[in-house]
Amino acid sequence: MPGNLTMTSLFEAGKQISGSVECLGQTFPSDQARRKHYLKLLAEKLKDPAFRKQEGFPQGTDEAILAMSDPPYYTACPNPWLADFVQQYGKPYDPAESYRREPLAIDVSVGKTDPIYKAHSYHTKVPHLAIVPSILHYTKPGDIVLDGFAGSGMTGVAAQWCGTAPAKYRHEVELARKKEGRPAPQWGARRVVLNDLSPVATFIAANYNLPFDVDAFAQAGKQLLKSVEQDVGWMYETLHTDGKTKGRIGYTVWSQLYSCPECAGEVNFTEEALDEKSKRVKESFPCPHCGAELIKSRLDRLYTAKLDPSTGNTIQVPKRAATLISYTDGKTRYEKKPTHDDLAVIQRIESLPLPFQVPTIEIPPMHMTHERARMDYAGVTHIHHFFLPRAAQAMGKLWEKANAYPGARTRAFLLFFVEQAIWGMSVLARYTPTHFSQVNQYLSGVYYIASQHSECSPWYILDGKLSRLEKAFHGYRSQFGFAGINTGAAAQLPLPDASIDYVFTDPPFGENIYYADLNFLVESWHGVTTDAQPEAIIDRFKKKALPEYQHLMQRCFAEYHRVLKPGRWMTVVFSNSKAAVWNAIQVALQQAGFVVAEVTALDKLQGSYRQVTSTTAVKQDLVISAYKPNGGLEQRLAQRGATPESAWDFVQTHLRNLSVTKTRNGEMELIVERDPRRIYDRLVAWFVRHDAPVPLSSDEFLSGVRSRFPERDGMVFLPEQVAEYDKKRAQMAQAPQMELFVSDERSAIDWLTDFLRKRPSTYQGLHPEFITQLGAGWKKHESKPELSQLLEDNFIRYDGAGDVPSQIHSYLSTNHKDLRGLEKSDPRLVAKAKDRWYVPDPNKAQDLEKKREKVLLKEFESYRAATGRRLKEFRLEALRAGFKAAWGNKDYQTIIKVAQKIPEAALQEDEKLLLWYDQALTRTEEP
């Protein structure tokens, strides 16, 4: 190994320890033998063209893929042993097994300061400590958990943490569950299947979830940094201001050079714009040559032409100047301007050839570098352009020496350690002097090259990281056989049907993060890069808009549905504030066959969970709890067809999977999913997904649900659930209240229903309250209804004639104990009841519903018949009723035709319309 004589001790540390190991039912004399055996089999697989044609197969040579892999537990490509892993350690689906869980809300922000979570940075990830409660709730020890968008593998860490968590943590979890009235969890590790499209993500996940010798790594890491210092340490030496003592450079600040628009004089941005006292960039500053007042946006970036030996091309590179050096003499930190000797060292380094380990591949067209950030403006068209000459030399040595380590698991973890310096040593690292501990900050989620770059030494970045990794992983132990890791598309998992016990997933949402683009920098060092074709994101550059994103997510959720056991659960963490993306996710879930049982968000101000009732509330991380209906429900639907009995069968199953009670800040919370209208929405989606007509109209359902199931506080329950609810309700001071957001006609009706149920009112008394609800949250294209029309179509007014309605009796009962003979005994109270609007009883409500539906369908017909331009304003309720009726008649063209007349945003931001439209498109596209 050339130039690596100092690595002898590393080789010694990497010797394999003998001892037989078991793997997928086979016994090997040592772990080294196990790995050699499976690497040989994987090498043979890679030669098969059909194997490489799998969706999401990464781009890279056989040698590079084999170098990253640790089969059969982890492969940097589709894992051919994943099905064997599940068969060996999982249990077949047993329809007779008793299993029931309620939805669970979790705090997705907890645990972000945990050392394990911070052991490796990734673009976004849910902390393992936030996932543990879900795994404990939905599974038992030995069950198999799946995360198809695993990222850095936190779900795997959580699954193994269930068996290795310290006593203090276990006590906290058990205490919290006891307060919630839930039994103590079953502690013990769960098995996990992790998948991601990105090879670098699965590589990180593998190092988190496969065991390694922490002490051997710590020793090897120290020797690695020492060896690199012996090779390139001279590049980071500088003389102290006394002219005698040598210091070690922590970082060098490079400033972009600009041209003054007034005099064309050269301007060093750091020297002129950075305030030495506050360490902040000034908004304006004088030109050092002509005194003109300058602001950054008016400056012209200067470039210099250089020959790039790696490509043979002359390139334009932004002109930079080394402006400040931060160095240490012992434990003391100093700053100085570069001297002639410092600049001479830099010039000497520039003349050295680029290390062969530094990737020189061209950056392909992508949003992050060609549309959003325009890296070519910063002189970056190939990967090696991200690194200044000194950083390239140091990174090349780090990568070379880490790769030379003979012990497979320690070598992998050394690379896990070293790759964390790639971003920090690139020109993406900004100089941020107001954060002394983070002067090499880089913006997450974007490629951005700032005017001031902090070129850090390897030791500045990695010395502390090494000790932190050692401490973090000494307290966490993973085991072989508990994680199977796959690199490929979530829409095509090499897993058997109905083999997974629980799914936890944090998928990409919309255009929040461009994972494939961002991972390309680190993956280039490994030589294995993401196939971005099946990536489920919104990316205009790759011609992926919201419909394409929804279709990709639907395929992924359909795959989750296929491999999940019937009756089991999936938790989806949602992180996007756009209502259209939220609706796309909900529709994708429903089309895949899942039924949403609860959507919750953490109220960060009050530290409790609230259920989400509207897309206007989507402003933070949400947790979606969805289940795969049991196989018996599917079978009975196939036997009976789309009959009313099938509908009530679905309702029975759905109610059984919903929470019976929820409390928030010591008060009962209304279970949104138990609202009859929400249940009907789920019912409709279920039948539409099965390409079956909905067997009950809305009014038939609302009438039938009240006669078949007990109702409490506007919520529907199974008979066996009512006693539990009543017991909890008796302990509370008041009934649960629904948190309503009025944004369209339907939500306005719901608000009026809730208001009038508590307090029947006259039009004059109701109008001011109603007007305050029609605020900024109203949907843009939805026509605002008149209050008088809403009342007339949906509620009953007492005109003073005949008996006092029972709803008015209920309202007046607070002032009158004996309601018999009310009209005669207290006509004053009866007069107060006159002209008040109230919620109709079920029979009357059914009549109103039929009348209202006729009006809506008549208005929908006017939309269908309209010619010319798109509709600017419309009633969503009319569109929903019309789409539903057209679906029932299998008139898919009408749905498509009318959908094309409304703005795309209006269609995408309404879950019900989107469901009908997407299904209509699917039916017309079928051969």
C-alpha cells in the first residue's frame, strides 16, 4: 500500500476474532468467512443483467457496490437475502391471532440532542427516541418493523433500542403509559427491515444498525488522524506572531473578491464588509478605492481562468483570497492575517496533483445545482471543484487510509466517520464568526457557496467527532440478525406478502428536500450514486409535479400495504405545510388500501397532541395513524359485493380501530374520526378504492348510523365501547369540544351544527358569530354562502306554532326543570324559543339532506354544461356531490371534464375531489 507505512498498527487492530457465527440458518467459522461467502454470491448476482434492471438500482460499478456492502444484512443495491431474513426471523401471518391497537400520537421532536441521533448528520430524520414508543405500542419483541424511506436508519436504532434501553428510560416510558391508562410495554428488541433509494443513506443506516467493535474503531480512528497528520500536517502549520513557535491551523477564511461597480477596484468582501467587533456583515460599506457606498447585491463577482488538469479544460473559478487564519498554540486559539510564508505554502499545495481518491465526475443536471443554486456561477461543474487544493489533499488522504483498513466492520465505520467531513471541508462551509463553535456551518438542504468560506483542517472537524462517536456507541449495542438493509425503490421491496408486523415511515414530502441531489456529493466518494428516476418528490427540473409525486407515493404505499400483515398498523410522519401535498398523501394512502384512523400534531406551546381537522391546520409535523383492514373484511366484501351490509361491516371494523377516549390538558378531546361525516368519508374512499359503487347515500348513512350505533357528544361508538367512554366522561367537567376551522361550505355547516347544538339562536344572534369565522382561511375559489341559505338548507327554525321541539326543550332545560306543559306554564320561555334555528332530529335531517343534494346536483349540472373559460368561483359541495353521482353512474368522463374547468390548485387542495378525479383518470387509462 503506497505511502502507508504508518498504518501498521491499523492492520493489527483490524485482525478478525475467530468464533463460529450463525447467519440466516447457516453456520460459518467466523464473521469474516460469513462475509466472504455472501460477497461472492453478491458478485455473481451483480453480473446478472436482470438483477441490475430492478427499479431503483443504484449507479456504480460492481466493485464499488461490493465495497459498500456487508451481505446478507446490508447491500448497497437491492438485497437478494431480504426475503430470507424475514422468513428466518419473522412469523407467518395468522388470521386467528388476537391483535388490537388504538392509534398512537408521538412527539417527533423528542430526542434530537441524544448522542446517537447526533452521531451522523442527515438532511432530515425522526429521532429514534421519538419512534420507540410507537414500536412498543404496535409490536411485541421479535416482530418485524419496516421503514421503506429509512434515511439514516433511526427506525432500526429504535427497534433495537427497545431491547437495550437503560433502566431510567424504561421507567420514564412505563410511568407515562401508566398515566395514560395503558399497560406496561413488552421490552425486547424488534427486527427491522430498512430501505432507502440512496446508497449513502443505507450505508449510514447499516453502520447505525450492524454491530462493530467500538474500542477497535476508537483506536483505529486515532491512528487514522495521526497518520493523516504525518502526511499532510505540514499543510496546516503556521508561524505564531512571535516568528518562532509553530501553530496548527484550525481553519483559514477565504473571501470572495468582487469588483466595485463605480471604479472597478478589487474589493475583498471579508476585509471590507465584516465588522471586526460584532463579527457581523455590514449592510453597506465604503469602497476602499473610491469611497462609494457599496452593498453586496451591487458587486460584480471576479473570476480567474485556470486549467483543470482532471478534465483538461480551462475553467472560470471565483477569485478568492486567504484573509484570516485561526490557529492554536497548545490550547490557546489565535487569529492572524496570512503571511508571505502562509501564502507560499498554499501556492505549493496548488501545484500538487489531485489525489486519485477525490472524485472528478461531472455533476449531472439537477435542481440543486443547475436551477436553484447554479453551482456553475461558483465555478463548480465537477465534484472535485467543491474542494480547495488543501482540502482536496486532506480529504483524499482520509478516504484512502480509511479504505485501507482490513477489518470490514471497522473499515465501514471509519468511512462513516470520515464522510462526515466532506461537507465541512468543501467550499459549502460558510464562515460564521458569530458562532465560534460552528465557524464552518453549511446550510442544510441546499448547495450554497457563500462569499466567506471557512476552510477547516481535518482535526478541527474530526477530533471531537471521534470522541463523541466513541461515547455514544459505547452505550448502544446492535446485533447481527436484527436488521436487514436494502438499497432500492420503496415501490418494489423484495419482501413476501403479509410478512411485516408494523410500518414506521418518514417519506419525502413534496419538494421539501431534494435527497438524490444532496446525496450526490457524498455518494460520489463511494462511487455509488442514487438512481433518481423513482424518487418520490416534486421536482420541476425532473418534470415531477404534484400528480407525479402522488402517483409515486401511491405506489410506495401500495407496496407497504402488500407486505404488511392484515389488521396491522402504519405510522406516517408528515412534514409539509402545503394543503395540496397533504391531500396528495391522504389520497395516496386511501388508494393504496389503508384507512386513516387518526391525524395528530404536537401543540408545542401546550405540550400536548391535538387532532387535525382541516388542511388549514397543516403547519407543523403531523403523525398519521393508518391501518390495513383485516383480511376478513376484504373477503366478505368480495363475497357480498357493494351492499349496505358491506358498508356497515366496514363501519364496524373502522370503529373498532379508533381511539375510544382522548384527553388533552386534563380535558376530554373529541375523536374527530368518530364524527359520522368523517366516517362516511372513509367509507366512500374504501368502496372507491375497490372500484365499487358506494351502497349508501349520505342521508341513508347518517340515518342508519344513529339507529345502529350509540352516539355520544356527536361521536359514534360500538356498543361495547360506550361504557368505557361514559366512565371517562363522568370524570370530566365538560363534554369534549371540536376544534373547527371554517374554510368552505362544508366546514361552515359543521361549525353551525356545533354552535346550534349548544345554543339554538336567532338569525340576528347568530350572524355576528358566523361572520367572524369567514376569515383569511377561506378557500380561494370557493364561493361564500349566505348564512340565510345555509340555515334554510340544513337546519330547522321554530316559528312558534305547535309543540316546542325537543331540541328547544334541551336548550331551555337549564332554566326550567319540568318541561311538561311548558307552553302553558311559562309562555315567556316559549316566546324566547321562537325564531331560533336548531339542529334537526335525524328523520328531519334526512329529508333536508335529500332536498339539499338535489340543489347541489342541479348546480353541478350547470358547471358541466358551461362552455368556454374555467370556473372562477364554485361550490365545492356541488362539485363533490356531482363527482360522487358521476362515479356511481361510471360516468368518468364527466368527472374529468368538469375537473378540467376548475383551477388545478382547487382540485389538488380538496381531498374528496382529488380522490374522485384520480380514480376516474385511472379507470379511463385502463386498457
